[in-house]
Amino acid sequence: MKYNQNSKIMQISEKTLIIGVDIASEVHFARAFDFRGVELAKVLRFTNDEPGFKEFALWIEEIKNKNYKEKVTVGMEPTGHYWFNIAPFLKDHSMKIVLVNPFHVKRSKELDDNNPTKNDRKDPKIIAMLVKDGRYMEPYIPEGVYSELRTAMDTRWHIVKQLNVIRNKVLRWLSIYFPEFRTVFGDWEGKAALTVLKEFPLPKQVIEKDIIGIVARWKQDKIRAVGVKRATVLVEAAKRSVGIKEGIISAMNDITMLLEDYDLKMTQYERVMALVEQLSKPIPGMEEILKIKGVGLIMAAGFVAEVGDIKRFEHSKRIQKLAGLNLKKNSSGKHKGKTTISNRGRSRLRAILLQGMLLVLV
């Protein structure tokens, strides 16, 4: 770790112009320093658009020429997604992009004035000083198919999150209006159960439909796994149901809307998974990953989406650290605390690797 920081410090030479940028949604603030921490220009306020970026580039070029600098290193905090727009612009203009830990910025605020106040002039300087001292990381910005796959898997993650919300709401609805439903169907997402929920979800409606009508409706959808026996159990469960019988008009509206959202999200999920499969095929090493016992497309694509081009890593421990699975010791003097994982890294990659380890152990 010390060697790593030393190598970062050595990259900041007297020919390097250090720029600290406080990133925001609409307006950014920047300050320029040399390798000793001497400020070289006034604070720049520029907008988060093309004219603002051009103004920023011109400001840097003027400082660079005036102070005989050859290289430019731009440091910033990875505050949400706001830095995504400026990063490609800086890369296209041959400027090195580095990121500093927001936690470090917060802890360093009081070094100059013993005041924890946050303002637009203060933060860019703190960021630049952290870069000067080698306390930064060089971000990996995926390109080509790796960028496409990361975006697709990110979309999949959001859809799954929304689906889980819908699933929980459906279960809540069932526990209120038809709690016995789950004793008849172990999974409400099965074809037969979905038909019931869409057509006659309330106990009263099930009784009115009767066994013959329920079986006929299942046959209409060509569902063969259920028949008279399951329909009989369903009707009997409806007759003894303790579900709420008031407000059923609104209850019907609720379940209808939930199932409409469910169908939409399932369609979106299938579409994005088809895209993930398509994007995964040309990626080097994907076939080998899929050959590992228990590893499917979701796990393999998720791993590559988080890691990117695996060839950029010199050792597997680098991937461990990226995931936050590197070990953290807690000891001082005679005290020997527990050794745990750091949990500082990409949480989705950490979850994928842990799932993979569990599959190997089974």
C-alpha cells in the first residue's frame, strides 16, 4: 500500500499542473496548484455544459503555458453521476482524471482553517492537496462492449429492484384480502395463480366462478399443471377465507395496477436479458467463466460488467480489493481484534463473488 502511494506521488512532478474540481449538478468550481501546493490562478466557476467545459479547458491551457507545465491531472470527488459528463471531455483533451475519496475530503476540511465549513472555494483546494499527496485513485472508465454490458446490467439491477417492490406489494395485498391464497399456490407468479389474480382474485369472486368455471379458464390459457383438484382446494380456501371484505372495489383496482406493473417489468426484464446475452458473447473469457460450476449468465455478465477488461489486473488480489473483500486487521499493542473484510469497494461485485464462493462450497 505504501509503495502504491509512493508511485502515485512520483507521478506528480514539477511539470504537473494539479486541478481540483468541486463537481455539482449545474455549476463546477476549479482551482489550480503546482506540485508543492502553490496556487497558480484564481478560482474558476464554470457550467456543466459544452461552453463551460470549453471555458475550463481554455483556463487550464492558459495556466499550463504561463507556468511551463507539461501534464495536467484533474482531481474530483465521485459525487453520484455528475462527473460522468466531464470525464470523457477531459480524456479527449489528454488530461489525466483521478478521483479522491469523499470521506477523505470531509476529514481534511479543517486542516487549513480548523473549520469544518464546506464551500465552493474550499473543496477544490482540499481535493487538489489530496491528489498532490498521492491520495487518489485512477478510475476505470469502461469502453466499447464493456460499457454497454455495464449499462445493461445496471438496468437489469434497477428492474429487479422494482420487481421486488411489486412482489412485496402483491404479497401484502394477498395477506389482507385473501390470506389463504398462498396455501393453495406456493408461488403466486405461476401461470395458474396469475390467471386467478387477474380474473377473480377475491374469495367472493372465486366462489362465484366455481370449480367448473375455474378449470375452464385455466384450459383457455392451456395450463395443464392444474385441474379439478386444485380448483376444489381453491374454492374451499375461498369459502373459509378471513380476508377483509370491505373496500373491495379499490382493492380490485390495486391488484389490477400491481399486476399491470408486474407484466411490464417482466417484459422489460426479458428484453434486457436478451441484450445482456447478446453483449456477452463476444467478450473474451466469457465462455470459460460460464463453464465454472454453478455460474450462469447473470453471475458471469455481472462480474464482467463490474470488473471490465480482466486483463488490466496484474493479480487476483486487485479484484478482491475492488470488491472490498480484502482483509482488514484490527489490532494495537497487545489488543488483537477480529480480522474482517474492508467492505470498501463495488458492492455488487462483492455480492457476485460471495454468491460464487457459496456455489463452489455447496
